[in-house]
Amino acid sequence: MSTLNPDIDTLDPTVLERMRKSKQQSLKKSGRKLNIFITSNFFPSVSLTGRRCQLNCKHCGNKLLSGLIPANPHERLEQIACHLAKNGAKGMLITGGCDIKGKVPTAAAAQYIKRIKQQTNLIVIAHTGFITPDEARTLKDSGLDGIAFDVVGDAGTVQRVYGLDTTGGDYLKSLQAISDAGINIFPHVCVGLDFGKIGGELPALELIRNINPTTVVITGLMSVAGTAMSSVKPDPYDFAEVFCRACELFPDIPITLGCAHSSGRDRELIEQIALESGVFNIALPTRSFVKYARAKGYVIEYFGTCCGVMPQYSTRIDGDLHLK
């Protein structure tokens, strides 16, 4: 395989061949078109619980909620959404901390989501954590545009990181509840979630095969200061196996590299591995990666949305002005 980064060529020849095949499959499907997603002020995240989360997971430690717009009480959602719409936002992600069962109180805010959809043109997506069929139907009736749902394929990882006693069956029930309700679903699989080690990622992809997702989003562990994993980073080369397997299992569904995928030089390498594996949807890439992609002949379009929202004309932006 010819690349602009000799680091990629150090991968095992078998992996390189799988990457080549995955890339050829994607090129046949969509050509050299690369979609880049930039959230920024276009698609901010709102927390239904403020900074509160009962799980205090090892990789987050409640730190990540501090940078989100607080919407607690939930009545604030409507006001926040109207302000965002007036200031040019394309949409919003409704998220928050989990309770001790791994649930975000999204369904409890359904009436406010419905008002937002009636009063604005915002695209509204949400994190729900584990969810029941009744909750999924309630969110469907609210007009919610989609759900991002994290899937972990190893019970040991879930216990070590989240402190939850769950099984693959628990994840499958939530996946099916969302799918059966008719809501667009974009499952997320995090590489290196188990203290940087690869483990439940491929089983997670197998669980996702039971539904028809809008896109499958691959993310990577982010090092967050002040947490138990503050010094842990995933191995960039582990992403190649996950990207290839995702492309193999979902040949007709877009595979996306989400905004969370390590930092520094590793982040750029992961982005290049993604492209060379046929992943043509990437969120918040490095500027050096954009140069890499252009040098490889890709036509780039930018969209001001969360990466789970599929590209559409109304969400296109001038990415060169906003990419940091």
C-alpha cells in the first residue's frame, strides 16, 4: 500500500491488505469524497444533569460534563434551543450524566424536545444510555432526530470502567428498543476503553449487526486530566482492525470516525489509518490530516453537525473557517 505516512506501512501485511480491500470497497461506493464534521457552535452539547453523574466512570470522572451547556431543570432546554437557533446553530446534542443503572434522563425531557422541534428547525439528537421500549417510543413521538448509543462488547470492561453489571444482552435490548421505535440510531464503539487495551470492540460490532444503524461511529479513548485514565492512550494501530471489521460487517452503511479519538500525533495517525481503511466520514480532524487527504485526491465537504447526522445540503459549512 502506498501512503504518505511510512508509519502506516509498518502494520502487519495482513492488516494492510484488509485495509486496502476495505478502502477499495468504499471507493466503489462513494468515490474520493470525504465528509468532515465540525460541531463547535453549530451543534453544541447540552447536559440534562448539569455536572452530575452517579457513575463516576474511570475514563471521565464527571469531568466531561463540566464543558457542556447545563439544562437543569429540563425546562431550560427550550430557552437554550431558541437561543441556539437564533444564533445560527444547525442542531444540538442532548446528553447528561447517568444514574446508577446507566440511564440518561432523556425520555423525561421528551415534552421539551417536542416543543423545540415545533418551534425551530434544529436537528436534535440525544444520548440515552440504556433505554426501554416505552422510553424509546416516547422519544420517537417527541420528534427526536436520532440517538447516539455507546455499545461495549465485554462485560468485564463495563464493570471495570463504568462499574455496571451488564451483559451484551442488555446492550442488545436497548439497541432493539431504539430500532423498533423507528429512531435513527448511530451506535458508538470506543477503541481502548478498557484502560487503553483492545477487548470488547469487535464483539460490540457483532451486537450492532442485529439492527440497521444510520452509521456506525468508531471513537477512541480520550485522556482526561484528573481521572484514573489520565495517562492512558489507545494504540493507534488497534484502530485498523476495528475499522476494517466495521467496513466488512456493514458494507452498505457509512462508517464514521467520531470526534473523540485520542490526541496529539496519535490523533493524526488514527485519522490517516481511518482513511486508508475506507472510513470517509471523520469528525474534528487535525489540519495536517486535511492536507494529507487533499494530497491523496479527496474532495472534501464540511458539515456543521454531530457526526451521527448524515450529510445534507442544509448543514454544509465553510470548514476552512472553523476547523481548529
